[in-house]
Amino acid sequence: MNNCLIFTHLLLGPRRCAACQATAGEDGLCPGCRARLAAERLPATGRCPRCARALPTRTAPVACGSCQHDPPPFERVITAGSYASPLRELVWRLKFRQQLHAASVLGRLLADAVRAAGGPLPERLVPVPLHRRRLQRRGFNQSLEIARVSARRLGNLPVDNHCLVRQRATATQSRLARAARAGNLRGAFAVAAPLPAGCRVAAVDDVMTSGHTLRAFSDCLRRAGAGRVDAWVVARA
Ligand SMILES: [Zn+2]
Ligand SMILES: [Zn+2]
């Protein structure tokens, strides 16, 4: 431990896990939370290569039935893990307790997942925007905070926070019946500033549940000029 770390340690006490408040290491997580994240990467848990839906077994690299039936406007979803402990707690602390240091941990985990997934990096990251009323209430956009951290760790990729806007305040997706979710997002996003034609972008969001938000958002990114859209989500339900 260098002097600066000893001083911080004496002043603030041991570092606390950003998810559960147990004593944490340099990465902001405790050994238990770190182990839960690592356990998810075991070969028993397969995911659809297109939408990252959890599949019962790690099968051949083919897309799930729903992606084959109705291909999404994004190429692939990269996720740091399931919407379960500790990612669920980290997202909750960030969004509802304004604990912005959780965004550093989440952004780092997402960047690690992107590196592990391989493939070409996008030319810019576009966080899913909040409607301005929700932004005013929360004071920050969690997806932007996460995107900034990931972008820095991946070699300072540009973050574009202005090309699309959320023009309609939509009901919280999780409160709607499945069938109502797609309709709820129709016309939710609009192009504010076109993208360079054909550019590769990554749409960044905190949680992906039904995928309707990311479909609507990716559709709009394509209308804005994107040639390829990847979706990067911290947690996949
Ligand atoms: Zn923990
Ligand atoms: Zn799929």
C-alpha cells in the first residue's frame, strides 16, 4: 500500500462494495459480489448471440427463435451479466440513491464485457436519453454516466449525447403489460442531429428487459444514418 492509499484508508475507513457495502477491493466490489459475477460466465449459461437472452444451454452460435423470426435493428447485445445481484443493486443504487460511484463500477464491467466479446469497436457511443422531465427529476442520465466510464476505458471513444432525443415521456416499461410495451415506445425517439452516414455506433443502456426500448432506439439510430448498431447493456433481464 502506498502512502496515499494508507492515508485514504485511515481517513475514510476501508473501501465499501458499491453493491452491498461489504469491504471491497480496488475494483469497488467485495469478493462475494465479484464471485457472483464470475459464476455467470461459466459455460452452463448460454445467451443468444444477437439479443443476449439467456438460453437454457450453451448451444451452437445461432440466434434465438424470436431474433430469427423478427431480426432486431442491432447486430448484437453485449452485457456485463444478468439483472441479478450484484448488478441489480448497483443499478438501483445509481438510479434511485444517486450513488454515482456505482456508474464507475458498472461502466468498467461493461467495458470489460466489450473487450471480452471482441470484434470491432464502434466509432461512437450513444447513451439512451431520458425524457427531459425525468432528467430534471433524477439530475443525471444513468446511461450517459455509464457510457462515459466505458468510453474512457476503451481508449477514449467519443460519446454522442445529442444525436437523438426522447421526445415523448413514456410510461415506465416495467409497469406495462408485455403487449403494451412496444406501442408505448412508438415515436419515443427522434433524430436531433444526423450521424455520419454508415458510422458504427453502440447504443448504451443500463438494463434490457423486453428489448423494446433498444429496438426503438436502434431503429432511430439507423434513421439518423448509423450503418451498424451494437447494443451495450449493463444488465440483461
Ligand atoms: Zn458486495
Ligand atoms: Zn435473440
